[in-house]
Amino acid sequence: MPPSVPSPSLSRRVARMLRTSLFAQVACALVLGIVVGKLWPGFAADLQPLGDGFIRLIKTIISPLVFCVVVVGIAKAGDLKAFGRIGLKALIWFEVASTLALLIGLLAANVVQPGSGMNVDPSTLDASAVDAKTGGGHLPSTTQFALEAIPTSFIGAFAENSLLQVLVLACLVGAALLHLGHTKVPKVLPAIEQAQEIIFAIVGFVMRLAPIAVFGAMAVLIGNYGLGVIETYGKLIILCYAAAALFIALLAVALKVVTGLSLWKFLRYIREEMLLALGTASTESVLPRVMQKLRKAGARDDAVGLVLPTGYSFNLDGASLYLSIGTLFIAQAVGVDLSLSQQITVILVLMLTSKGMAGIPGSAFLALSATASSLGAIPAGAVALLLGVDRIMDSMRVVTNLLGNCVAVFAVSRWEGALDKERARKVLDGEIVVHLEDDEPQAEPKGAKAELRKPEAPQSEAPVVVPVQTGKETAEVASENG
């Protein structure tokens, strides 16, 4: 009987896990950042470039990645009408989900009354602090938002990192590839696919810096705001997180009904990305990796490439929850009792102002100020009440926004027949282990145009020689193709 191999010591197992698991690395960086921010707040404030630098690196590759994924998705799907249907169904889902988030927020704020009893005098608040937070910016009107989605320059769309403009360009390029076919531009689609692989490789390199970014961002957060803000705004914070938990539970039910998949298993599947998004307070930091994982989980390229980036502008469910609760919190804190008609106005205004918030500094305060101005009953300066707690709400917004958009990808993909449900189930159950470094090709969707497929090498009619090992002898057995 062979001697038993001693199991590795606990320290070795921990060291191996820290060396190989991104989740473990980010979790340790998160805890270390909290400790450093609490003990040495002055030093922690100097760590801001760690998180900012990581976000800048990720933003560098988002636009070209989205462009490549969408172009390849359209070309392989072979049907531009199907792509249009995906876009329309995504917008319908986005509007329903964000409106539901607004209603849940208003209902929760009416029931719990987080701002009642504060009796704040608006004249004592520093309204200029809100201007400093927003940098004097403003939310675009509906017409301006639509116009800004149309690129004025091919290169400019990438230089400005405007996802909607990049999506428009990708749709045009994908449509042109479908129109010209494989015979006229045989090298373009393979070149874009190869560029996509290079970008995903860069994502892998950048993600190795994720623990450093999380450490820096968390240390800055705790160093600047401390833990005392949780005591001051405890009721509001608990309410926002509880409302987000309710909304996520509804997302889980919707995903189960539409696709049969489990949101909790999906959350385990993207645990590294979720922890990174929490640590950096940014969903953009995980967009490339989440796109990869959704593709690996059976969602077709065109659905992932269109629904997920578009959701970053149109489907901000966490922000919608926060805005509706925040509006009523401000009104209650300054002693303003909003009528039912005024609360309906809040819903209608926020349905417009919550769109296109992504990428605008202090966008939440701009939306709150616009809502307060439209009501005429809440002093605009009262928005400054949320300055101290806004950063604490980032975690709630990030988780809810990210999960809401991922569920939208699965739901719209299933709705359009662009989801390999069996593969998705096996990936989420752990039966298929996903390695993002290996990018195996997806199966061609039905209805793909033949001219866009690479021609297969002709099969030889020669017999295939198969070696058969029998003891020490090897016999060659010829089998005809048949």
C-alpha cells in the first residue's frame, strides 16, 4: 500500500488561495483598506491615485471592446433585424425595471419616513457644496441626450469614451459587413475577432492590479468619511439597502420565471467582479470581465454586446432607488409633506433625469436638484443634506445596477432565442468550469449567413489510420470515412 501523502498545511493552503484566487485577493485588500483608512486617515487620503489609475486603465479598453463584441455579434448572427429586436426588447425591459425601482423607493420612503423628525433649516445648509460636487455640470435634456448618442467623428467616439456613440458605430460597421458579405471583405471580420482577443488579454493583465485598486479606494473612503456617518444617517442607509435587497429579490424571481436560472448561483459565478465593483465603487471597472462571463454562460455575443453597455446608460436601477428615496428624505427632513400628485411628478421627472446619468460627475445631485426644482416645494439647497452619505450609497447602487443589467442580458437573450439555456445552467451549477483565458468559439446561431462563415477545409477521403495498443504490440487499423 503506497504511503499516504500528507495534506498541505493551513498556511500553505491560504498562501495558494491568495496566489490563485482573485476573490481572496480583493477580499483581503478590502479589509486591509478599511483598517488603514480607520487607523491612518491622513495617509489613506494619499492613496486616491491607486483606485483612480485602475479605473482609467479599464476605461481605456471599454470602448474598443464593446465595438469588437457588437460588430462580431451582428456579423455572426447574420440578421440585422434580430439585432434591432434585441435593442427594442432591451429598452422595454430597462423602462419597466427602472420604473419598478422608483416605485419601490417611493413606497419604502413613505412607509419608513427616514427624514421625519430632523427639522432641518434649509438656510443653514451650504448649497455651494453641491455645485462643487457636480463641477457646475448639468444633465442633458432628452433631445440633447439623443443627439449626443450620434457620433460626429469615428475616432472622437472612442476618444471621448462615449459608449452610446460607439454602439452606433458598431451597428453601422456590423450592418456593412452583412451587406458586403465575406467575399468582398474577407479579412475584416477575422481581424476584428483577433483584436477582440487582444483586448481580452489586456483585460487579464489589468485585472491583476485589482486588489491594489480596491485597497486604495476603500482606504480613501474610510479615511475621508470615517464610520461615524453611518450613525448619523443610519435610518436612511438601512432603508436604501433594504429596498435594494427587495428589488434584487424581485430580480431573482423574474430571472427564474423567464429563464429558469438562479440569480444566487449567478452571483456566486461573478463574485470576483462583484467584490471588485464594491471595492472601487464603479461598475465600469468590471464591464469587460462581466461581458466575458456572460458570453461564457451561453448568452450570444450580439445580445451581450448591445444589452449590457446600453444598460449602463438606460438601466440604473440602484440609482433610481436612491433618487426616489433621497427625494422624499430631503422633503421630510425640511418638513415638506409631498402630496400624491407631487410624488407622481417625482416619478415622471426621475424617469427622465435618471437616464443618461452615467459618466456625469455628481449626476445623482443633478437629478435630485432637477426634481426639487420641478416640484417647487423643496429648497434646492436641501440636496446638500445627502453630501455626507452619498459615497456610502455607492455600494448599494453598484450592486443593484450591475445585477439589474446582467439579469436584463439573460432575460432579453432568452426572449430573443439568443441564450444557450443548457450551457448557462451547467456553468452556473459549476458543471462547466469557465476559464476566461481560454476563449473557445461559440456555436453558430441558426440563420447565420453562409458567406460570413469561414469555409471549412475539405475532408480527405483517405483512410484514417488509428493505432491500437495491445500489450507491447501496436496494430494499425484503417477505417474508411463513411
